[in-house]
Amino acid sequence: MDGPVAAADAPGRDLVPDPAGDTDVRRRLDRRFQVVAGKGGVGRSVFAATLARRLAARGHRTLLLEVNAPDSAARFLGVEPAVDAPREVLDGLFLCRMTPAGAMKEYALLVLRFKALYQLVFENRLVKYLLRSIPSLAEFTMMGKVWYHATERGPDGRPRFDRVVLDAPATGHAITMLAVSRLVADTVPGGPMRDAAEKMAALVEDPNDACLHLVTLPEEMPVTEALELDAQRGGRLAMAAGIGVVNRCRSPLLAADEHALVDALAASSDPRLAPFVATARSRAFREALEAEHRARFVRGLGAPVITLPEASGKDGVALTDALAAALDAALGDARTPEGRS
Amino acid sequence: MSGLGDIVRDARVLVAVGPGGVGKTSTSAALAMEAARLGRRTIVLTIDPARRLAQSLGLPEIGNVERAVAPEAFTRAGLAPPSGRLTAMMLDIKQSWDEVVRRHHPDPARRDRLLNNRFYVALSSALAGSQEYMAMEKLHELASRAEDPLDLVVLDTPPSSHAIDFLEAPSKMIDALDNDATRWLLEPFASRGRGGRMSGRLFDLGSSIVVRSIGRFTGLEMLEALAELLSCFQDMFEGFRHRARATQAILAAPTTRFVVVAAPRPGPITEAEQFVRRLEAEKLAVAGVVLNRATPDPFAAVDTTTDAADTAAERARPLLRDALAAIAAERGATADVAALADRLVEAARAQQAEAQAEARLRARLAERLPNLQTWRVPELNADVHSLPALDALRRALVDAR
């Protein structure tokens, strides 16, 4: 939006610009294993896609994992829908989708080794019932797949992926996924599952290699849920904090010195001007509310927060491009060249 | 065509369903407030209230306790206390499970073992369909209590990715726990003999391979702990099913109404339509759909047609510029009034476009479901988390057309 806009209200950092702080943010955006979480509808997937694309563009072999939806990431990257195994969709960027059923099948095959046996057991209708009734088993097997790919090595012995970004499912399921490894490790008496769980928990809880980014909108419930997620993160999840991201932040309609002018307009009783005053008033109200929610998020989170702009009308790759540019601007980065250096 | 006020006056049970994030909880509370104002003893049962809403209703952090919203709270908020009574309760899943187990488990020894089972403790709230099932249990308890009976129970259903979960989740949960498969597979563990780990059917070749394979998948020890949990639950299944049937009867009663709370935006409206069709298929009574947070059309007073509004906006642009220039000159301000005027016009037109898109969605819903009542509630420009704000929402709901 054109027009005078106070610098502090431009999309970017809610904290005072701080070069040292920027390094900290960049470091958090460079961890080996990054999880992107938040309430449904806040723009988690587009941020995860933006993040993953950015990492690949910087020369890291990056895997983006999404849960259930096969075409979220595809839409935001402008590529073919994800399949159940990692597939390179852009230079250095791999995409993989996970479903509970798919992950369970993979894990079972890994454990049972023989496909015939798998079919005898796991495609038995009654066994399917049983497995569905074990709470959190779905999340556990999906986390198992996450761990598998995060620690996978190629034939040369090097890690197959330098960076792994998990586009987590919506809040409740995300918490279950991130908590289930430790839960199983502490709950199950012993055996193959417990061993796997210990390793998976170690990945999630690694303070140097892993972190959790929280995405929200400048609205009540998204901020509340994001802060609750953060409380879990610091508590039972024992995960390091990444950054906070507030999506869809609108620039104020009016600059500071313009409010008085519009207020004075209201005093004129010309009905033809009333619609504009009304619009300005309701916009001002919404903006004040949004600023409050943003501030609550920043205060409550403690971690650095990036605000990304409303990019109305944009979807797909155009939206990702817009967010990538805004992210670069927020970090004070020069725009990175397309593709790997 | 009845208003929400009539519905709140006559129903014994009101169930608010719909996608999350569109004010379902505030709407439930506001409707309950109206009922209390009409002289009814009303409870609103919320599942997932924003913390501030709970505070404004006087609810403590702990759940499952019925609390009255004191008359003093109303007067302090500048409102007349209701002639009926408004109470509220916040559902706590874990506590609800414990209550249900304590109240309905027939065997004290196994009951305690269940309450202490490591899986139960960790996972009872994670059980899919748990929240919805517990909402049903609570509804049954509140609607059928003899002591201090209620005139109206307003149930705010749990937010789920698909509102339809509310109808299906409870029986899915029961079926997941209690079915031929679980009984068949876990019977060896339940009937384990002394000295040996497994006995009986486990020595059948078929189940041996199956159970051993599952054991390798999950770890045999985990399977044992789970088996113990399921076998303790087994004693409760008949009770679960009995109460689930009774709750179904409450939902289907002639004095029960479902109110779908949505917003006039594509996602919520699609879900609302799906839900209405589903309810009607189950022969449940839909009162209508509340379309919350509707965008006001800034040009509504000017004229209703787009063309007229276009013209009005364009004619107003130079007027706006001149008025702003005059004001700026008066104050010695140096503002770019032309740019400001343009921005204001653009913003007003954008808001109008939103309002019109919403009106089209509402009209399409009416075309597809001609017998359906819808109520449009304008965006109140307030976070509905204080009693006065709730009261404003109450009035808007009652007045909504």
C-alpha cells in the first residue's frame, strides 16, 4: 500500500532492529531440523514452503515434510503434488508427504521385512481396527518416518539431507506428534518401540539441531494457541525455540498524522463522506486489535518475531515469492539469487 | 421466520456446532445470556473457551465445575441482572474421563487399576473422539438431572477440523475400543494363566503369527499394557453405549435445536451447508445458521446497487479531497490529501466488495437450502470477552435478520 507508513509498522521485525538479533534469527532459521507449527489456517504451510525453498537456494539439500495434505506444498512451490517418498521438486529441495496409514505401512514393512507377512497381518481387517484404536500410534509412526529421513545417510556416508523442515499438522496433532516419542520412551517398558522412541525423542529435544517455529495471525485464537504451543514446547516437549511468525499483517490505512484529519471529516455532516469515515473507523479498530494481538504474541513468546505482510489476492508461488521477499527484507538480507550458488 | 430469541425461549437443549474461529463459543454464551434474561435457568457448557471469555463468565481455571455468573457481575458491568439464572461450565477432558470411570465402573478394584494404568493416564485425552464423547456424557448428565433442574442447556461443541466429527466421533471412539477385533486379539492377554505369559488361543497358529507380528511392531510389553487398559474398559462399554443411546435421544428430542455458527466466507459456509444436510439426514432439528462477523457495507446507506455505489464513490473522491484539503489548511497540516483520499476510497470499495461477496454467499446458501433460516450478525469490532461485549453480541443475535 502506498502512502506514508511509519517504519515501525512496516512488515518486518516487531523488535527494535538489532544486528546481533538478526544473526540469532538467521541461526534459528538454519537449524538441521525445523518444525513449523500453529493453528489451522494461519499460513503454516506457506511459511514452511518459503523456509524450505530458502534453505535449498542457499545450497542445502533440504527435505520438506508435510502431513496428510498432498498438495499444500505443491501449490506454494509450483510443483507436482507430494508423494510418500522424498522426491526432488526444485534444485536441492525434496518434498515428501506422510499419512498415518502410509507411515504405519512403511514402519511395519521395515520391522517385519517380508511383504507377504505384512499383508497377512496388517491388511487384516481386524488388525486394522486394533491399530486404529491405539492412541497416538499414527503420530508415532509418522515421527518415526521424520526421524528416519532426518538421520538417513547416503551411500557416501553423508547425511542424505542437510536440512529437514516439518510442516506440522494443526496444533493438537502437532503437540501429539512432537510429544509422542518421549511419551512412548517413558511409558513403554522396553523393546523395539521404546528404543526407536528414545532416538526420536533425542532428535526433537536436541537444543542445537532442532527448533520449533510458531506461526500465527494477529487474531485472538491463533495467538492464544501459538502461546499454548510455546508453553508445551518449553515444557513437556523440551524443544528449542525457533522464531515467531505473524502472517497477514496489514500496513495501517492511515499514517499517524492523518487520523486527526479523518476525525475532523466526521464532524462534517455530508452523508456522501460518511462511508469513508466509517471505513477508516472500522479499519482503525481492527488494526488496533491486530496490534494488540501481535504485541501479546511478542511479549508471550520471548523469541524473535517476524511479521509478514498481507499479500491479498496472491496465492501459490506468487504468495511464496512475496513472503520470501518480505522475509529477506525483515532479516536485512540482500535478495538471494535464484537457484544454488 | 423466528428469531434466535424465540428459539432460546422455547428449546430445552441448544447445540452450537460449526467450524472453529467464527465465534461459536461467544455465540453460545450470548444465547445462554438471552435465555437467562428471559427468566430461564440456563447453563452454557463450553469446551474450549478463550481464557478471557472464561474469566468474564467468572470461570476458574479448573473445569467441570458449574459456576453461576453472579448478579453482581452483571451490575458491575452496567447490565441488569437476568431474571433467570446463568451458569457456565468448562469441560475438562481428563477430569471428565476420571468422573465417568469413577461413576460408572462396576468393579472398584479394576476401576482403580484403570485410573492408574499408564496408558490411561497418558492417553485418555488423546483418544480420538474423546472430547466429543465427553461433551455427550456431560450433556446427558446436565439434561437429565433431577436436582436443581435446568430449563436450557446450551452446548458449545468442541472445535474440530470438521464440525461433523461431533456427531460421529463418540460412536467411533466406542467402536474403536470395543469391537470384535480388540476382544479377539487381546483375549490371550486378558486370560493369561499363572506361570505362563500367554495361554489359550495364542497357541492357534493364526493368532500366534498375528500377535507376534504386532508384538514386533509395537513391542510386546506395550501390547500387554494396552490390553490391560482395554480389558478394564470392557466392563464399561455397556454403560458407554447405553448413555450414548440416551444422549442420541436427547439430541433427537422435539425440544432440541441445533444452531450452526459460521461466517459468510467460502470455507465456513461450505462446512455449514454440509452440516445442515447431515443434521437433516439424521432427522435432527436445525434452527438455522448464524453468519457471524459479517462485513458491513460502507455504502449500504447510500444505495444498494454496485453501480450506484461506484458512482457514489467516484463522485465522492473529489469531494473527499477538497474536504480534507480544507481541514488540512485549517490546521496548517501538510498532508498529501489526494493520496489520502485515494486510499480511503480504495479501502471503502474493498470493504464493499467483501460485503457484497458475503451477500452472494448467503444468497447461494439460501438457493441451495431454501427452508433454511440464516441470521446475519455484523462484525462487532470488539473482542467478545467482557460481559458488556457479550451483551452487545446477545442483542445483535436477537435482532439479527
